[in-house]
Amino acid sequence: MQEREMVNDILATVNSSITKYGSIIAECDNQQLRQTFQTLRDGDEKFQYDLYKIASQKGYYKPAAQATEQEIQQVKSQLSQG
């Protein structure tokens, strides 16, 4: 497996973990356990961002182009309509 593939695979895995942590945190009734999951999520978010910066610098990951003001307004309009 090439380095680029490994980095993208790790990013996808960490993104999935972050999403799952969000669901677990939202449903967790035990405050101490909730804080533990929040700490784990925060660590994964930092790791993900650090790895993203490295991947971006190496050209492994290209973020989507920024939305235009017109596209932003269109989405806002659609969301406000229900």
C-alpha cells in the first residue's frame, strides 16, 4: 500500500470514529463516561486535523473548492424553507 493510500485510509477511519463518538456522547447518561468519550473525540479531532495538514502539504488531499456566495445563499434558502 502506498503512503497516500494509507493516509487517506487513516483519515477515513478517524472521520468515522469522530462521527461515532458524537452519537455515543449524545446518548450517554453517565457524566464521567461522557467526558471520557469527549476527551477521546477531541484527541481524534486533533490527530485528524494534524494528519489532514500533512496530507494537504504533500498533495494527497485536496479539499473541495470554496462555495460561492450565490451557492451559500441558495443552500440557506433551501434549508429555511424546510
